[in-house]
Amino acid sequence: MKVFVNATAAKCGGAETILRSFVSWVGSFDTQNEYIVFSGVRLVGLPSNVKCYYFPTGGFFTLFFSLFLSYILAKFFSARVLVSFSNVNSVFGFGISRLTYFHQFKIFSDSSIRMKILRWILLHQTQVVYVCQSEFVATHLRRLIGSVSRIGVSWPGLYLSGEANTSYWNDERFNAIVGDAKYIGICPVADVGAAHKGFDDLYRNAAALKDFGFVVLVTADASGYQDNDVFKFIGRQKFGDLCALYERVGFLFYPSKLETVGLPIIEGLYFKLKLCLRDCEYSRSLEAEHGLQSVFSYWPVSRGSIDFEFDKPFAQDVGNVFLPNWGSMIALYTECSR
């Protein structure tokens, strides 16, 4: 069976990581199906059952591609299933099964025109099968669109693309930034200017963190902020470089207010970093769904909570949080295409 995958908006960050996880999984465990992927990032070293076309989209054209062009291309390639990683799917469903991998939590509450349009589309795509990353997101989606659509859950797990790249972050370059800091943390937020990422709340804690002896590397451009004694803006990192940094630091700060998953949290778990997160709905649900109660510490950053983190042992048993569950999504569209 041929499956057409619309991932033209997956160009960086979590969207790219999830796409790579999916492609890697189907190449190893779903060899009976053939995948045609229109991707926003160049994919190399593909498995034999996956053919990729580099076709990045953005803004309005992403929506236009998802609603109209994806169906035309899926039919051109004689696909029986159309999978969209762009939160909405084609308006056409003649002779094809449609499945949307939903991962945009802002749709539920954001009042921007873009999110209002996406909400309206979701409410009118009741024949589409939806797959969410967690039961937490699926519950919110059911509240929005009701029980008329089939909604499943497929956890993306952790995807590590290659080894940590230590050629850039060598001792000399790393030490030139962190100096003689007592504690070194990382804040893997790609856009510190995005309000829902909550970076400003962390930045305002600079004085308290300085008292503890912290330096925090921020993997973003400064975007209106500036380096100080604590926060060092090092720009976006290639994943291999980011992994090299994870191996060198001891703490991960993730102040985001709104996420479907928060993949950097899972990456921090893998590299055995001590985690300090915002206390909010998505982080608590991630904690509960994967049994991570002994691992997370929460905002606000206070002397008590940070001191507790220093002596807190890392929990070695984090269950199956690193393992993807793409099989449940494959089963859904295999059933619907019969």
C-alpha cells in the first residue's frame, strides 16, 4: 500500500525530529507499505520503502498545500492513505483515507486569526482520523471536535540522529563561554521571543541563578535579550552539536508554558540531566503518563528548589519514554484504508 506523507512544514525543531523518528520507524518496522514523503527538510540515508521529495512550505502556502495540493499529489502517486503532519488535512477525501498527526496545542486557546482558521477547519474535518502525541492532547482535541472523529495516540519517543558532534564544542570553545561556573545548564528553546515559550520568566531569575554559580547556555538568538553573567545566547544548534552540549552540562531549564510534548525534556532525560520545568498542565501530564514523578522539579526557581536539585539523584528507570509507538498510528490507517 502506498502512503503519501505531507510534512512540508517540518523544517526544524520538534517537527523535524518527529518526522525523522517516523521515517526511521517505518523503514525498520513497516516494510510492507511504500511511503512518499514531501518534506520540509532534506532526508538522507532513507530506507528502501521511503521516497522523499524536498518541498518546504511556510505560512499560507502550508495551509494551501495541506488543504488542496496534498490530495492531488497523493492521487498522482496512487496513494491509498494521506497522512498530514501539518495539523490539518485535505478537504478532499474521495478514494483515499486521511489521517492527521496533530501537534499544535495553541489551536485550543490562541485567539490569533491563524489559530481561529485552523480551529474552524478542524471542526469541519470530522471524517479525518486524528492521532495525537499523548492522551493529554487527545483529551483536549476531543473536547474541541467532539466524538464524531476517531482519535488515537501515538507517542513519538526519542530520535537521536547520529553521534554527538564534539568537533565544534571542544574544550577550548566551551570553556571560553562557561568560564569557571559552578553549575552549567542549558535552555533548549529555539525562539526566546515566542511568548508561549516563557523564556522571559527564566531570564528574570538571572540574579538568583548567579548566586548559585550558574551559567545557562541558550540555544537561540538573543532576539531583544542580551548576554549577562548567567545567560549566554549561542544561537540555534545542529542536533549533533546540541547533543555534544547535553553531554557537557548538568541541568536543563525548560520554561515553556504550552507544549504538546516538549521533546527537549525527553532529550534531557536521555542525557541524564537534572530537569527544572515550569509547573503547568503539559509537564504534569507528561510526568503522570510516563511515571516521571521522581525526576521533574518545577518553577518558580527558588533557593529551596534549586538546592534540592543539587542533591537529587537521577532516576535510572524512566520506563518506555524513549520508545516510539508509531505502530498504533500505522494500525489506524491500515484499518481505515480497507
